[in-house]
Amino acid sequence: MQYNPKEIEKKWQQIWEENNSFEPSEDKSKEKKYILSMFPYPSGRIHMGHVRNYSIGDALARYYRQRDFNVLHPIGWDSFGMPAENAAIKHKLHPKKWTYENIDYMRKELKSLGLSFSKTREFATSDPEYTRWEQEFLIKMFEKGLLYQKKQTVNWCETCHTVLANEQVIEGCCWRCDNPIIQKEMPGYYIAITKYAEELLEDMKELQKGWPKRVLTMQENWIGKSNGLEFKFNLSDESKEKLGNCFDGYSVFTTRPDTIYGVTYSALAPEHEIVNYMINNNLLDEDTKQKILAMQAVLPKDRAAQEKEGIALGIDVIHPLTGKKIPVWVANFVLVEYGSGAVMAVPAHDERDFEFANKYNLDIIHVIEPEDEKLVLPYTKPGILVNSDEFTGMPSDFAREAIIKKFEELGIGRETINYKLRDWGISRQRYWGAPIPFIHCDKCGLVPEKLENLPVTLPDDVEITGEGNPLETHPTWKYTKCPKCGADAIRETDTMDTFVESSWYQFRYVSDFHKYNDVPFRSEDEKYWMNVDQYIGGIEHAILHLLYARFFTKALRDLGYVSVNEPFKNLLTQGMVLKDGSKMSKSKGNTVDPDELIKKYGADTARLFILFAAPPEKELEWNDKAVEGAFRFLSRLYANQEKCIKTTTKPTPVAKTKEEKTARKKIYETLKKADEVYNRTFAFNTLIASCMETLNDLNKIDNSEIYTEGYWIITNVLEPIVPHIASEISENLFERKNFGKIEIDEEALKDDEITMAVTVNGKKRAEINVKPNENKEKLVEIAKEAVSKQIEGKTIIKEIVVPNKLVNIVIKG
């Protein structure tokens, strides 16, 4: 029989389409499985990373449907965002048109892979009905104090008159006009994720069984909880006067209060308010000003890789315990978003501070010495305090608490917990995003839109040029009435960070929103379907997306929308697809087009290869020969169905020959492995290998009943992976009666014979085939015969039997 994937796949995709085969049931008495893969951005075409992600999720969804679970397996489109605006500028298309045309094309591509997504739950995050509920969530957060407005530092292009996302800044310049960007303060909206910092850390305990340890560690480090001392550096009188008495000092946080007597300078972030004040009020010479502006132009994320640089500001602060003057510098390694944007520097006991002090010839005072080794600076381990006034001689761990206590007694500082995590800035000064639903009124201030007026949607009649936010210059859109007093007012023109959309989409899927459109999702559906049983996506989303989704779940819980604490019970982070050792990308010219692959070999071959080539969490190296090998296996599987008997009940053959027993054992080993793989390990590569071995063993026998039994099971096991060909063979042979849970024949797994090693003085000399649990005397007799040459003429001292493993004969002479 000739395998024709094009014909078979078209047939089954049409059957699934006509029968709405993949819709979840409304029957909540059934056990459920919610399988979710991270949704794609509609960039225009799917890539092999998509194929891998969605093949994994689809295999799990199909497996659980076979076992009569109620399965929710949805797909949607993360459709707002910067790439659409870039494409609008490049191709002179409206972002909306570009986005929805791409969705239509990519939906067909996903369908061509035979992916079993629900049709009724599909949506795009740019759909007005999705925006409606998202805007309501923000308003409720505002009312609860979880959303607020403050000034933020942004990347600003003076030429294009627009704010740039970090991704649009290339080596300090605008991606579009190539002119240098500056850091500019502008008002923006923030979500108070920091209020949930402790809960986000604590609830990681719930995720330890189901999430990769690496992801949890990354989130823990990102939140960055630390205990320490917070105190204020007061400016010297001369410095206060120099700054026009506008500042009296600034606060710092340290996890090393035991090193307080070793402070020799303090450093401020380039964007610190004191630094900006000095720039704006001409308190710095032009050269110093330009150097600081150059520091500000470098993205904070890029500064860590730079050489440490600093500039003395010509002002001093007073050491809180010694009263000595401490010089204040601006340094590129201090980030304004961490802590207060100011640090105390102890070069003797911090590598970064030490490097900076050496470069600029600043004082270095060591205040901790090791107990049992020679002092080498910088010394960052625990030790004994020196040069530390009344604390000299104390162990550093003890001194830490004693110094904090002194600060508190003097009323000049306090023990506190600090987090690296910053509140989430969601403002974006661009068009293609969800409008932030607030209105600026001269009388009432910042006022949320009325809920009955939602959604606030984007105007279609705009031209995207890349120069400024078109919402700002629209002739009518931003002019409105205050929802509170009715006076003329201005609508907010900022749009939301697209991470907002992807932070709650898992909840939108739980209800058929075409039927129930008066709520974002029904409470009874959320309680039934959540948490997501298995979430699948790339490791690159380990921090921001997953952290924001966890936060949003907790916030929606506290606002009364959801009942769960965590959105995703289990997480699988699949590895990248590589070619020639590097990530596939158009710029490298090493991409593989899934459409072409499907045209040449069929969707099942693409799915089989992508799941066979590597364990899902590992990187996968593309291999054209392996793709051809996958196609040959499916062709052989299809052709050999001729050796089977048509039946609607599972055969129960008796194996007579050794080869038949081996084949039956392999059949049930594969079935047993399937449950392990689909439920626990996701090692699809080993399961597929086992299926290939099963087919090879079947081809060594001439017994149609056992062959049929093998196909009854192998098509069942493979259907989640290669659904088209498995369904076709199953229909031909079994009227698809074999798609369900199959019981394992434990008798078939038992061995008639086992292989044991025979060793002489511990060195392997032979192997013997014996009955399982054969008695010791018989085993020794068979073993001696197998090594008769090695023991001939020798004195046997001892015979050692390790049941079912080996016989060791100890000889002398």
C-alpha cells in the first residue's frame, strides 16, 4: 500500500472540522485536562519552534481525549505590539490589516499540521471584546490601589519625537533614524507588582513539583529578596547649599551593614534626581554633563557589560556613624530602578566597588579580616571586624545585627527587607496596543472611564509614520467628556504593554465567550478548568511573562474574578530548534519552512521528526536525513497494515516461538512506556524509538494475529503524535475501535528466559540464558559448563549467585 500523506491528511482534517472534534464538553462531571501552549505572535508565518511547541501540546491533548478526559486545548493570538507598527511603516499597511491577515494565514498553517485546537475558544488579544475586560481589570486595580501614575524614565528619540521600547534602541541609537536616544522623564502607569513580591516567592513552593527548577531560580533571583539596613546619607552643609537646599540627602540600602565603617564613597545612578537637578540647573561643567548624558543613553540592561565608569559630582554626604565627609560620584553600575538608585561603596569588601576605587584612586579601608587566612582585597567572606570603633573584634555575622540595632536606637536607620523587583511600567507611547482607559480632567484629575463605556477602542483612521504616537495628533479621538463631572477632558493616549494581554489569556479560554459575553469568563468554568494542567513554552519567557501571569492571577483573585493562586500547575520549557549549531533565523539564512516540509513529506512526518529528534526540553538540531527517516518509517507502517486482520476487538493471540514472544513483549513494553511518557517524562523520542523497534520485531514473525495485536496498540500509541496516518490505519483495520485506554497484558511482559553474566574471579567470561528465578544449584551447574575452559584444572573456592544477574566462580591455581 502506497502512503499518500497529502490525501490522508486532507481527509482527516476535513472530518475533524466537520465534526467539531476538539471542542471541550460542558459536562463538568468528567475529569478534565487543560493543555495550553504559549500563543503565537501573528508575524506572518509559523516557524519550526511553533511546530515543536504545538506538537508537544497536541500529543498530550490527544492522549487525554483517547482516555476520555474532558480536554481544553485552545489557541489564540498575541496580536498587539511593536512589530505590527514596524511592518505598517515598512509596507505602508495599517497594523490592524497586517495583523488579521497574518492570523488568517497562520491559522491555515496550524490547521495543516492537524493540531487539535478548539475553534470556539480562539481569539486575538487585539479583539475589542478582549480589550473590554482587560480595561475593566485595570480600572478595578486602580480603585484598589494596584495601579497608579508617576513619572518614568523612557528612551526618547528627539528626531522621531517618540518613546522607544528597549528593543528599538540599537547601540544607543534609534532603530529608525539612527540618531542617539536620550533618557527622558515622562508620566506613566505602573502596576504595583511589588505588593505581591513576598507571595510570589512563597507560592513557588506550590510549583516545585511541576516547574523546572531553573525557571523558579530565575524568578527568585529576579524578585531578589534581601534583608539589610536602610539609612539616610545626609548631605554636607556645603553640598546642601550648592544644591539650593532642594535636597538634604538620600536613602541607601545595604545587605552588609557590618562593613559600614569601610564606606569611602557613595555612588548615584546617572538618572538619580540629584544628578538630573545638577544637569538641569547648570551645576556641572559641559564635559561632565555630556559624560553623564552618555551614561544615561545606555540601556540599563547593557550597562553590566560595560567597563565601570564614574564622575565625581563635587558634593559630599556625611557618614552616619563617624561624621566624616564621603564624596558622591555618579556611576554607570548603579541602576535607578534598583533600590533608591544610590549605594554606599565599600571597596575593600565588594569586587565592583574595589574595581571602581582602584580606577579612580579612591580610599580603600578594610574593616573585616579573615580568621584563618591571609587578607587579600577585596575580601567578601565573613570574618572579624577591625577599624570599626566599638564593633571591632566582633564576628561579622554578629556585628551585622549589632550595627542595625545601633542605627535603630539612634533613630537613623532601620532593618528592612528589600526586593530587586520593581513595579511594572505598562505605558507604551504607540498606537497598536490596548488603550489605557483613563481620562485627564482639569477639575477631577485622573478619572477612569465608566465601565459601561468600555471598550475604549483604537481609531482606524490613522497613519503610522514612526514619528510620535498618532493617538496624540488624532483630530478627534482623544477629546472626550469627563465621566465624573461632564467637563471637556482629554483621553489617555498611552497604550498597554503587551505583557498585560498575555498575563490573563489563560482565563479567557475557559468559557465559550461567544455564548457568554457579559463576563470575561464564567466563574463556574474558571473553577472547573483552572489551573492549567500543562503549560508549554520557551525558556525565554521564564521571567517576565510567567512572573506577570502569576502576579495577574493573584491580583484577579483579590479582585474577586478567579479562585486560584497560581495559573499553571505544570510547566514544560521546550528547547530551541537549531540548524548548523545556531538558532534558526532569516538573517542567518538557516530557516526551514514548515509549509515546504509539509508539502514534501506531510504533517505527520514533521510532527514525528520534531518529537523524535530530541527530548522536548533540550535543543534540537535540524537533520534532513532524520526527516527522511521519519517519512520512511511512516511509509513502512502504512504499507505493512496489509499483514493485519480486520477486527473491531483486540486480538488475544498466544505466542509460540521465541520471536513471537519477543514481539509481544515489545508491544506491551511500548504501551507501558506510552503511559509513562504522556503522563510524566514527555520523552517522546524514546516512545517513538520503542514504536520503531516494535515494528521491526513484528516484521521478524509470520503470525497475523500478533501482527494485528501490534497494530492495535501501536496506532493507539502513535495517534497523539501522528494523528492522520494512525487514524487512517485504525479506520481501515479496526473501525477506530482501538482508540481508548488499552490494558497491559502483564503475562506478555514476563520473560521465559533471562540472560545472566558468568564471571571468573570477578571478570566476565560468558553469558547464560536461564529461566527466571532458577534454583542456585542448577545455575551453578550451567555456569560451570559455560566457563569450563577457564576453570579446568583449577580449585573452586566459592560460588556466588546474584539472583537474575550473575554467577561468580572464585578459583585458585
